[in-house]
Amino acid sequence: MTDGISSFWGPVTSTIECCEKNYAYSSYIAEFHNTISNVPDILLALIGLVNALRQRFEKRFTILHISNMILIIGSMLYHAHSAARVSYITTLLFLQLCVTILM
């Protein structure tokens, strides 16, 4: 948890701190490097989605890439906000991706 650091989004309510001091670089992004490191993942999921659509793969591959992009965006939101409610949403998105993979 943070030591009285003020942020744009309000107090940090997450119980998990991910290897990085909150709001060290910006008052808008709680965990800067964890947030920015998700950008290549979004690009890779987008490339996979475009390839799946272009090559007319089965619909499950399109759904998988879309689910992956949604999960990555949720992860970015979590690391940017460090709010408990975003953590719960990210967990639900992860479970949705797991179900998508199993289908």
C-alpha cells in the first residue's frame, strides 16, 4: 500500500503491490512500468486478430484474440489505478479468457 501518496484516481485500495512503488513517475499511473509493458501484448493480440480475420480461421481464434486484448486492457487499468474494484474486474476477465481457451 502507499504511504499517503496522493493520486489522480483517489486512494490506493488494492491489497496487492506488484514490485513497483506506486505513483513514483506520475500521479496518473500507479505502476508505470507494469502499465507500459502491456502495450506490446496488445499489439501482438491485435496482429493475431488481424491474421485470424484475414486468413478466415475458425471463429474461436478471433474470440481468443479479442478476449486476450480485453484481459490486457484490464491489466493496464489495474496497474494504472491500483484500485481493488479494477482488480476484481481483471480477475473476472482472466476467468473469461480461461473459459474461452477451454472451449
